[in-house]
Amino acid sequence: MQMLCRIAFEDFDRWKSAFDDDDERRGQAGLTVLQIWREAGTTDTAWVLFGVNDPKKARAYADGLRTDLMEGRAGVTTSETHMLDTL
């Protein structure tokens, strides 16, 4: 299972620093960063693909992305999360 997140932010460097600092918490949620993309033609949107070991913990982590971590420290303006199964 994978989790794909689209994250819009005020400043890429601010977001990336906060995201990198959150590595331990992602690991505790059973998430592995597989790929990070910046949306073409923009400077304020990134997509992150995670490998998921525990869907319940992954969903809790994603909910936290929107609240305690990202809205304050990282300047996130919007985000969305999709849980994906490989076909």
C-alpha cells in the first residue's frame, strides 16, 4: 500500500525543512518516503509518495500533517491524502 499526498505551502524551503525534521515521526508511523516531486510550473506545491506499513498509523500521521506539524511550522496552505493499492 502507498499513500500519496499533495501539499501546497507558502515557501518550499520552509516546508522542506519541517518535513525533513519530521523523519522520526514518519518512521514511527511506519511510513517510508519513496519519492518527492514538485508540481511542474509551480513553486508552492509538492507531491510525496510514501510506502505504508500500517494504514491506521499512516492515516493518523496524515491527519497530523494538516494540523500540528504543517500548518504552523511548515506554512502549509492545503493538503490532500490518498491511500493507494498497487494493482
